[in-house]
Amino acid sequence: MTALAAAPAPTAPVPKVLRMSPTALSQWGTCPRSWWYAYVLGHRAPQTAAMALGTQLHAEVERYLGGVPWGSAGSMILDARYRDLVAMARAGEQYLRPLVERVAAGHARVEVKAECPPGVVGPLAFSGRIDLVDDVFRLVVDHKTTSDLRAPWHPDAAALAHDPQMLLYASAVLPPGPPVHVAHIRYRTRGDPLAQMVISPDVPWANVEAAREHAAGVSHAMAALASHPADRAAEVEWSPAGCRKFGGCPHAARCPDSPVNRAFRATTAAYAAPPQESHTMSSATAPSNGAAAFNPMSLFGVAPKPTPEVAAVAARAAMPSAVASLLAPSALAVAAVVPPDARPDDVPAIVRAVAAVRALGGWPGARAAASLAAQNGVSPEALTHAATEAGIGPATETPS
């Protein structure tokens, strides 16, 4: 690994031992508070099926790049799931075959460890693994798995020329000087096997230096949060864009500014208000129980005057009928939200949970929905079923 000129050392030691990795850097870019929850407070999200699949596909591609024929992972060859995995990986064979030749010739390396000690890229050490580096062509390649190759968050060639992860990799393993080439090979995990390669050629070394400076700034910001008190989450910067990305933020239940918690507080305020058939709450008629500032219409949008059917559901759910009327586009759909065999004590929780989903503008993703269900005291399955009946279930979720 090429040594890099050291940046000024921090004036004070970092209170918590932290390291900066590509994953941590990406999570910080999505939402600094999400990073803080995961890396400082230790609330790491459990590995998802998508993450496990990505790890397995990387291993299969790595074997192929090392000269091992496809589908040679021992007894796993008898597993239908493994055969599907191999099919996904082989979709990228047209891009991988030339790289196999480069590895065999000794010009390229697979699974390259990239490390920078503290003081090189800010006060935190940096570590990561690069899928492939061609030292002669100055090419850095990263394999990515995705359910949707057209997802808007995938960088195109122009954006890849400024991608912090790829350029920081180049900074760690290539000597300064000539331009570098960075590429993503993306493998689709949903539907028929398909892959695509996005490459940004001739990226100036100035871009690499700029990425390293950016990472150093992030490193200092991370170090500053290493000892931030757990009960002062609201003081940590957050980004609304990260709340629904990749199926929903895993920290939605604990984050005070997540859509889930904001919707929960709003619908709880609606419950605190006495039943109202009017669409507005004037200062003369507003209750004095602290709910005066909450107008259901401002949260959910304008709704038609509640029908008798909706009013009946609202009465059964012990909530304002003006709010109940907004759970679905018709009284029948509202009634379907509350199953006939539901226990009376469960009805308010079911309706309130669906109201929160509606407040979010649609299904928030599996992880965020699970947090919302737990807050309302219903099972994720019950919320999924009820939201689906109301026309705002997982089928309406944006692909991730």
C-alpha cells in the first residue's frame, strides 16, 4: 500500500475507539445521526437477507476472478439457492472475463486490504477491502448488488468520478499522479439475472485528493461525536433523505425526528382531542388538553365529511372521525382496516398505526414499519395486513 502524507494529528485523543470504513462513510453521508446511533451507541442493524446475499455473491465473484470455475463451492452446488446465486454472478461475466486475465497475469489484485492509520485521513483510522485493483491500468472496481439497477441512488459515470468511497480506495492503494479509472459492476438480485457496468475513466488525481480532504473532514466530525451523550440525540445532525432510503432507517424507533415518531406523536395528539366532525379547530372551540395546536387536516390533507360508516369505525376506534375518514379512500376500505374479530382493545392501535402510515405518505419500508408497529402495540403482520387493506401497504413501497 502506498504511504500517504500524514495530516495534522488531532489536538485531543478520540474518547471512543472509532474507525472509518466505506460503510461508515456511506452511512454518514446518508444521515450523520444514523451513523452515531450505529457506531457510537452501538445500535448496529442486524444483517438482512439482502446483505447476506451480497456477501455470498462477492465471494462467488472473487473465486471466479481467482480462476475457480463458476459453481465450485463444494457441496453447496446441490443447493438451488446457490445455483440462483451463481446465475446472478454469471450475469456479469462479460465484464469479469477480461479482469480474470488481468489477475492471472499478475497485473490486478482481488480483495485488496486498504488501511490508513490515524492522522492520514483525519483523526480516525481508515480500513476497507477493495474488490479489485489493477495496478498497471490504475483501475479500481467495486461489485454492488441491488434489487433495481435503475434506482436513483446509484451513481452514474459522472457521479462516480466524485464518489468518496471509490476515490478514497484509489488514494489508499495507488500512488499519486496519473488519472485513475473507477467502476461499479452491479448485479440485479430481483427478477432475471442481469448486470451492468458503470465506469468513469480518466478521473483526475485532483478528484482523489478532494475526496480524501472530504473524508478527513468527516473523520474530524465523527471524532467530535465519539463522546456525545446518548440522551441528546436531537443535537446530532440528521437528514430526512435517509429516513426511507434502503427500506427505511433501522433507527426510526429511537430517532426523535424520524417520520415514524413524528407521525406517532401527531396521531397520539389526535387521540387526545375530543371527537370533532368539523375540519377545523378554532381557538374558541379548541380543547384545553394540549391538543389545540394539532389539526388533523394539516397532517393528513383535506378529507370529505365523514360518512356514517366511517363515523361508526371512528367510534369503535375511539378516535376523531375526521382522522378515521383519512385512512382510506372509501368507508368500506376504512372498515376493512379494522377486522371484525379484532379485540376491542386492539382497534385503536390498529387504526392509529394505519393513520401513521398514511401520514408518512405511504408504506415506509419493512424496518420503519416494524418500529411503527411496535410503538403502537400491534404486530408487524397486523399492520402490514391493515395497511394493505387501506391501499397503502408494501405493494406501494418504492423499490430499494
